[in-house]
Amino acid sequence: MPQQSDSATFDPKARTVVVISGAAARGPYEAAALAQVLPALFGNDLSRVVLLGTSAGAINAALWAAQLGQGAQAADVGAKVKGVWAEITQRRVFTTLSA
């Protein structure tokens, strides 16, 4: 029987799944956290990272995937995703349509 270890080790070369929860208020917080955590753990090689999210988390996952698919650097992607959330205002979300 293989011996079990009490401590987990992080292997950036293994496939990693990052699950990002929903709720609109969490979106900007998660964007800022991901901007720090993902480059710190993986550098610019996020090819083995799977981003899964729901609601605001899905928005963050999609924004990251779109930018990384274009070959952007992870730190730059983090800044752009945070910028998207910084531009979202109540007026932009709740607006009336003119006839």
C-alpha cells in the first residue's frame, strides 16, 4: 500500500482546475484575487489551467480565457480583467431604453 503524506504539494505542471463562484459583488474581488494568484502560481503558462465559473465567476473565466487565447501575458490579463470590473457602473447596468 502506498504511503500517504499529510502535506499537499503544488505542481504547476499538473492540470489545475480553478472554480470561481458567482454573485455580482464577488466579481471584482475575484478578478483582483485571480490577477495576483494565477501569475504567482503559473507565471505565463496557464495552458494546463481550467477556469470554471458561474455568474460573475463565469465572466471572469471568460475574460481570462479570451485574453490568454490571444497570447497576452498573465499579469496584463489580470490588469485588463480588473479594468473591466472598474468600468461597470450602476448606470451602465440599469439603463432605460429610449424609444
